[in-house]
Amino acid sequence: MAGKGHRQVTVTIKGVDVKCDPDPAQCYWITGPDNIRWVFPDPPPGVEQVVIEWQNPGPPFRAEPMFHGMGAQPSTVGSRLPDLVSFGNNQIQGRYKYAVICLDANGKVVAQVDPGGNNDPQPPN
């Protein structure tokens, strides 16, 4: 999962409320961080898995995913859920929409939110 670092997005789950910080997440493919690492501190007992799903809601958002791949790595925040780690920034400038979907042990959606992400070559001067 090579790149220029990861923007950490902290996903807080309280009942059916899900919040991402920061929202939107900002990536810069030239200077970095160029990927995202989603972390899930203290998830409630009913959440057994979290899925990140790229969406195509139409303009002003881009239709394609912001990244070419997604993987899981051990939690960096002491969570029982693994961190989800994007890789392969598509290097296409724009705004992207994604959903954070929380599932129970049976695969039923118990909470979700659809924040956004911005992708630019580098920070403004």
C-alpha cells in the first residue's frame, strides 16, 4: 500500500449515528497524504463489520471511486475492528462521495452515513 501517507478519518458510531472526522477528507496525490485510513475507535457491540462504498450521486461529485483498492490492517486505535486502508489514488481532481456502512453479525445494516472526500494534486499556494 505504497503512497505518500494516509489521511486518517476517525469514524465514530453511536447507535444509528455515524460521524466521520474530517468530513470531507482531503487528499493530495503529489504532496500527500494521497490515501485514506479509516479508523473505528470504540465501536458499539452490535457493529461487527464496516464497509466503505464509493457512490455515484452525480454532479458535483465524480462518478468513479477515488481509489483503485481497499484493504484492512490491524487497528491503530485499539479497536476490535480493523482499520480500512485505501490505496492507489486515481489522481483525478474532484469531489467524491462514499458511504460508511456498519453491519451486524448477520450482515444487516445497523448504521450508515455518506460523507465526501476531495482529491487535488497539491495544496493551494
